[in-house]
Amino acid sequence: MAPRSSPVLSIVIGILCAGLIQLTSASRPSPRDAPPSQRTLISSNTDSLANSLLASLNASGLAVAVVRQDSSVPGGWRREFGSYGIAKDDGAPVTPDTLFAIASNSKLFLAYSVGLLVSNKTLAQMRGKDLTWTTKAKDIFPEWGLMDDTASQETDIRDMLSHRIGLPSHLYALGRGSAGRAEVIANLKFLRPSAEFRQIFQYHNPGYETLARTPEVLLNQSYESYIAQHLFKPLNMSSSTFSVKEAEASGKLADGFHLDMRDQVKGVNGTRTAIIPFFARNGTERSWAGAGGVISSARDLSIWVSMLLNKGRHPETNQTVVPEEVVERCASGMTIFSAKPMYPEMVCRTVRFQVPLESLIEPKSPLVYGHAQTRYSYRGHEVIEHGGGLPGFISQVTRFPNDNLAIVTLTNDYNAVTLTDAVKWRIVDENLGLPEIDWSKRYTSTFIKIRASDASLL
Ligand SMILES: *[C@@H]1O[C@H](CO)[C@@H](O)[C@H](O)[C@H]1NC(C)=O
Ligand SMILES: *[C@@H]1O[C@H](CO)[C@@H](O)[C@H](O)[C@H]1NC(C)=O
Ligand SMILES: *[C@@H]1O[C@H](CO)[C@@H](O)[C@H](O)[C@H]1NC(C)=O
Ligand SMILES: *[C@@H]1O[C@H](CO)[C@@H](O)[C@H](O)[C@H]1NC(C)=O
Ligand SMILES: *[C@@H]1O[C@H](CO)[C@@H](O)[C@H](O)[C@H]1NC(C)=O
Ligand SMILES: *[C@@H]1O[C@H](CO)[C@@H](O)[C@H](O)[C@H]1NC(C)=O
Ligand SMILES: *[C@@H]1O[C@H](CO)[C@@H](O)[C@H](O)[C@H]1NC(C)=O
């Protein structure tokens, strides 16, 4: 059975304590940042919700970007930012430029790097053979091998990207190996499978990290520099990086907060502690980059999601950054993430992957997983989305392809698990003109149920 994740164990259903944390609205306006009074995508109602949730959860900070493609405005795009609470222990406020670890929202960068290599005709010519989505791992990585012989022989790129190779989380296999990705891959053969090959979806970070070795093997180029060259740079995501050191040097990296030694079952509140992204410094970031290493801002990610809405083309120049076929493929279901819906409108995305979901709460709506993207429907509107979480940071990157709407929510508080989703749904309901649902209330009651079942499992 998969291990139960700490985010669920560390849910905060805090008491109202307005004034304990400093709440500020967007600062450092640039020509693109509409002041609150001129905003059309982020309402004052949303501002109030974000501020009151920060207070009631006693959480640190939240950055929001909302994007809408709209041919009636100059440039064709509306982009707005919401900034709430504190970025750092010293009280520095969140801004649209605050840098957050986006954790598993990094996986789409990895999936697109594979798509770019698959689409690379020069590379195919140079190698004398195509790289395809069905190329087998054993034919790319010299270190490859798995304990299960069928999986070892048959695993292909799609299997790794859709979490169906038979291995469970094995998160610590990403460790701090001195030999980086080659070592992560070489160690896979010692990890016990928990399902048969291609039988079920099991969230598996090392599969993504393995694929981050592809540009090293095929182009003798580091994954990090490949992403910088082919994604960050063409999109002018100028603050985005894989380097904690670089992010710190910019002065814009948020402190990630978590509650140290928290134990909700025993009623221990824990001590609020500011931490750096948990992949280590000084080069060892390399063993996390593909699965969860991107550090970025609401501003940079607003360009990223614009490109996603624009089917892989640059939002201003309309030049192809990621081929449309790659964007479509990654957003198309390959495995079943959740076979039944949890709420009538959709699946609850806040309950984390490692939790045996169905044993805790009754789900009520289906959700498929493609490559670093889930796909489902919310009140009749199609959603493509991924979440991310690592100690100190939680993120959601969501788009509604048929409504030209995308939302990014980033928090530097690991315990505020409901914050990114509750604020996101408020923005969605308002922008799609749907009657408002109080998602934070629903999440709270869901978590009370989870908490009760945690206690019974002890
Ligand atoms: C723990 O936090 C709760 C509020 O979330 C508070 O009511 C309680 O007094 C705290 N307990 C301790 C031991 O500080
Ligand atoms: C809220 O967080 C602050 C630190 O930021 C801490 O001092 C305070 O005790 C917390 N309050 C509660 C009720 O947990
Ligand atoms: C395509 O492959 C060539 C080498 O054959 C390399 O120089 C180039 O950077 C690659 N481009 C992408 C987008 O992978
Ligand atoms: C490029 O190739 C050289 C020589 O084989 C090797 O030492 C180096 O590590 C490679 N660099 C990358 C990024 O793979
Ligand atoms: C790139 O981004 C930076 C920082 O957001 C901005 O100052 C600059 O104008 C942008 N350049 C282009 C060409 O959009
Ligand atoms: C990383 O290097 C810096 C100096 O460049 C040093 O102060 C720090 O302790 C090192 N951190 C780790 C985790 O090794
Ligand atoms: C962008 O390029 C696509 C594909 O060539 C084209 O269909 C679309 O009309 C272009 N959009 C704009 C705004 O030029």
C-alpha cells in the first residue's frame, strides 16, 4: 500500500486570527498589473476570500495569476495578479514576482522536453532513428533496469509519463545521490513493484526524473539547460530557474513554511518553521529537476499558461514553442487517476496522491491522467490541471481550454492545503458566471472526515 502523505495529516483547520499576519495587496505594479480597482478577473470578493482564508488558516502567503485570452482587448490577453500575505519570515510581502517552488507542476516542463525531443527531426537524422513516445526506456538509458522483467523490457516513455510501470511512490529513491540521475536510474532495479506492469496508476516521481536524463544521453546537454534554452527563454520566463542558490541570490525566493513536529492526531500544533525547498543546494537540485525542481513566479507562470491556452504558441508572437500535437497529447488521458467523482461537479483535487483515496472518502466523478496533466470536468466546463506540493510549498496550475481561462495559485504554506483550491474555484465560478459554491467549507468538512479516519487508523 502506498504511504499516507503528510499534507493530509497536517491539515490546518485554524481558528480565526486576523491581524496575526500581515496582509498586503499586489505591490510592484508593472504596466500589465491592473490595480485592484481596475481588475476584471480577480474581484474584491476573491481578495476577501484569500485574506480571510490566510487568516483562518494562519497561513503565510498566496500568489495568484489569472489569464484570459480575449480578442477584444489590445494584445489579445488579459492578465491579472493577486498577492496576499507574506513571502518571508521577515514580513516581506508576496508580489507577482515572488519565487515559489512549484513542485510537481514542474512535470509538464519535463513532458514537453520529451515532446520537443520526439519532434526534433535534426536529432532523428543525427541518430539515424526516431525517438517516439513508444521508445522503450532500455533503448535510451544505459543504466536502465527494473526488478520485474516484463516492466524492465517493455517500459516506454508513455508508461513513465503516465505512472503505470508498477512501482509505487518510492519518493526517497530520488535521494541525494552524488552521481545524479544516472544513479537514480541505476537504483530503480532495487525498488520493489507493488502492481503489475501497466495495471494501475501509481504516482511515481523517479519515472519523471529518469526522463530528465534524455537530453543528457541524446544531446549531451543537461536537462536544466535544455529547459532554459527551449522553454524559459523563448517565453521570457526570466525569473524561472532550477537553482535554489540562484533563486536565493535574486532576493525573491519565498520562505516555505511548515509546522515542524505537527501531529494532529495527538493534538500537537507544531512550530512554524521557514525552510528552503527540500531538494538540497549546491548542485544536488539535479536529482529533482524533472519531477519537481522548477522555481517560478506568478508573473512567469502567467506567460506559461498563456502559451498553454494558445496551444503551444507564444502568446504575443504566435510562434510555436511547443508543438500543438505535444500539448494535446500530454493533456489527453492515458491512465485513470480517479475512477469515480467525489463531488457532483468534479473530483476533489486537494486530497494528495499517496492517500488511498477511496478508503477515506467516497468519490463521485472520474479524472484521467495524461502526461503531467489531469483532465476532468467542472460543472460542464473542461479542466486540464496539475497540482504540486513539497514541504513549504503548494501549487495549482489550471486551465479551461474551452473558456480561454487559466489560473495559477501558489502558496508558501504547506499546511494551507485548501487555500490554492478554494481561491481557484472562487475565481473560476466568477469568471465563468456560475453560482458560487463555498469550496472552503466543503474541503473543511472533507478534512474533518479524513482526520477522524486518521485517528481510527492509529
Ligand atoms: C493548537 O492550535 C489550536 C488552534 O488551531 C488552539 O486552539 C490550541 O490551543 C493549540 N494548542 C496548543 C497546545 O497550543
Ligand atoms: C500563527 O502563526 C504565528 C507565526 O506566524 C504563531 O506565532 C501563532 O502562534 C500562530 N497562531 C496559531 C493559532 O496557531
Ligand atoms: C534538436 O537536435 C539538435 C541536434 O541534433 C540540437 O542541436 C537542438 O538543440 C535540438 N532542439 C531541440 C528543441 O531539441
Ligand atoms: C558531455 O559529454 C562529456 C564527455 O563524454 C561528459 O563528460 C559530460 O558529462 C557530458 N555532459 C552532459 C551534460 O551530459
Ligand atoms: C521579459 O520579462 C522581463 C521581466 O518580467 C521584462 O522586464 C521584459 O520586458 C520582458 N521582455 C520581453 C521581450 O517581453
Ligand atoms: C553550499 O555552499 C555554500 C557556499 O557556497 C555553503 O555555505 C553551504 O553550507 C553549502 N550547503 C550545503 C547544503 O552543502
Ligand atoms: C497563430 O498561428 C496559428 C497556426 O498557424 C493560426 O491558426 C492562428 O490564426 C494564429 N493566430 C494569430 C493571432 O495570428
